[in-house]
Amino acid sequence: MSNEEYRGRQQWSRNWQAVGTVVWISFLSAAIGTMVFFAMFDPVDLTSIFDDDLDIGRDAGYAAGFFFFWVLTLFCSALTAWLIRTAPNPDNKRRS
């Protein structure tokens, strides 16, 4: 047995909590966006828009679409988190 005492779970720093929140929210948003988008469009039909010789399977199209939506929502979520954290504190302003 170890003589070390269990000190409970380790707390995440505020920055790592923000990173985890941004990644998780963007993942869920990308999943929903992918479902909605591909409920209306078939990835095989979309490949003909870009190049007639492009032969991408349905699964590869779904994966590419999901990662596109994930990067897009990751950027949006990160920008939102950054704007919230860098916003001026309204309590520091002098009230007239």
C-alpha cells in the first residue's frame, strides 16, 4: 500500500476549463450541424459541384463535413470565449 494520502481530484485551471468548454460545445454544435446539413444534402451529390472526377465515398463526405463544421464552430466558440474573458469589467467604471 502507498503511504500517500488521496487529496481528491485535481482541479482544472480556469484556462483549461475554458478550453474544455470550447471544445465540447463546438463538438456538439458540429454534430448537430452535420446532422441537419446532411439530412438535406447528399455528400456524393456535393462532390459533383467541385469536380466531376472527384470520387469520394459517402462516409468520407460525412467525415469531411463533420470536421469542417467542427473547425468552424471551434473558431466561433473560441472567439466568443475570448471576447467574454477580455471584456471590460463594468464594476470598474466610475458611476456618475
